[in-house]
Amino acid sequence: MRIRLLAFNIVWDTDGDVKLGASLPTEIFVEIDLSETSEWSDINDTICDQLSDQTGYCVEDYKLEGYPTPTRSVCY
């Protein structure tokens, strides 16, 4: 089963470049195939990879919309 979630309040790793950080999107839709994931860490890795693939920048933090309560996560 595939689900679509909104990653929002995204904090990008821009090495302190505030102007660059402000130019990057703060929300992006991501798709997760739940049949391919078994743990939260797998889902988190998939989300971080999708966000980074779309912008070319690593993610420091994000929240998710699509769960009953927004979830805060950190990408490593």
C-alpha cells in the first residue's frame, strides 16, 4: 500500500547559509510504500532520501502531515 504524506517545516542542512535555506521549499509531498517498510527508521530514511533527491540538500528536520498527530523526525 502506497501512501502520500506532506513533509512540512522542513529544515535543510545548508551549512548556515540562511539565504539559501530561505530559498528551499518548506513543504514537499512524499510517497511511502508501506509494503516495503517494516520500521519507522525505514520510513524516515525513505522520506529523507526523497526530500534530498528533490533539492540536492540534506534534511536536518521535518514534520509529517497525514498521521493523526504531526510527527517530528530527524534525518541522519
